[in-house]
Amino acid sequence: MTPSRNKTNLHITTRSYSIGAPSSGLISEIFLQHIENSHISDLTQKHGITTYYRYEEDLLIIFDPNQSDIQKILNDFNSLHPKLRFTAEIEDNCTLNFLDLSLHRTPTGFRTAIFRKPTFTDTTIPFTSNHPIQHKYAAVRYLYNRPDSYNLQQIEDQQELNIINNILHNNSFPINPQKPPTHNPDKPQPSTPLRNGPISHTLAGKPHTSKHL
């Protein structure tokens, strides 16, 4: 039971959680894990789902199209609980976007690239601003480290690097920026390249993909 109040009325919600409450995310995750533990095993066998990924409420599934189809899968997912409603997004031209990844299906697996929405802007904290240098370079580290966390091939990796360089140029960053000091800004420290992280994540799967939101 979640009470909330406006200027004149008190509203009590008995079948949902309060948006913004510290416990909301935890309760939602417990609920979704309960649904998964109770039903996903049966659904994967019924529909030939070979791979199942979930990030919060976003699902990525890979299934055998000879054993099922997306509409049947969607109907079964929407019948799991009265308060759960899924929509489906299927691949277009062998490509499907999931979170910040663009997955392209090939005869031997997947090629991955960084996905940005059409509304993306190249705005970040300008290098010429009065923000602390650590704040400025935090965004730069993120931009450079993100491609290293995915299994990008050489072409996609170079495309992403070009986009990053363009973002930094448009925000007045120096070319080929280096990591600033981490602990003591007054103590000279050797600079190390930003792109020094190992590839730590690989996606692989079967011939058909579908995304549920």
C-alpha cells in the first residue's frame, strides 16, 4: 500500500509502487526474478528460445523460427501476469537495436556496434568550461571505455572512434586526450592512454533475434 497526497486529496495505491521511492527498483527486480524463475524455463522449451537476456524490463531473446513465432511468444509473455505488458520489436534488415548496442546478424554470428538514438546530440561538458577537470574527463573516459567493453570488430571500432573524436572536437577537447591525475592533481603523474581496457563481453547466438520492451 503506497499513500500519496496532492493539495486536497490523499491517494492510496494498493497494486503498484511509488515512483521514485528508494525501494521501488528493488521490489521490481524481486518481482521480475520471481516471474523468471517460475516461467522462463517452460517458455524457452516451448518456443525454442536459445538465448534470453534481460536488463531491467528490456528483454533480448534469440529463438528458433521453425519452432515458434514472435506473436505466439509475445502472447505467452503477456499472459505471465496481469500487470505485465510487453511489446515486440523484430530485426530489420538483419539488424536489431538493444540498449546501447546495434546487433547485426551474420551467417556465422553477430557483429556489434554502438547504437545512438536519432535524437542524439554530441553535447558534453565543454573543455573550456569552469568545471573540475575530473568531471570533464569522466565523460571522455566513458566514451573511450564503452567500445572496449563490447566485441566490436575493426570497422565498427574505427567508426566509433571517429564519432568520439568528433564529439571531443565539437566540445573543444584537445586531440588525443590523456587521463588526468586521479588522486593528487598537484603531483605529476605519467599519463596513460584512455583506451586501455580489455574486451570483456561477447554476444553470440542463433539465427533469429527479437526484442521485447
